[in-house]
Amino acid sequence: MIVMIEEQFDSRTLAIMNAALDRVCDRAPRGEEHVTRRRVAKYIIRCAWNGKTTLPELTEAGEHALTRVAAAAK
């Protein structure tokens, strides 16, 4: 079952989540690629579901996603 993210969070949180996604992906190699954005978004969503919804918290979660990708590539 697919749940729409818009139904899970208020508009303010969604805006912060989008800002964190853009912030992380703008700095990342291949950040414009769908696969990268999707991986970062998953971590950001998981962070928000756990109640951490500030821009620094969500950005850190997105950066963690990139760290995991880099570690797996080694």
C-alpha cells in the first residue's frame, strides 16, 4: 500500500523536507539524478516520521544517506 507523503505531514514540515532535499542534493555529486534524490528523500522522510522535523535534522539525515552510498561504493 502506498501512502501519499502529503497526507502524513503538514505543509510547513513538507516545505522544510523539500528544502533539506534540495540543500543536500545541490551539494552532492550526481545530486540531480533521480536515484540520488530518491535515496536522500527516503532518509529525510524516515527522520520526519521519527519526529525530527527541523531543517538541520532533516539535512543531516539526507547527508547520512549520501555517506551510506559512498561507503557502500568502496
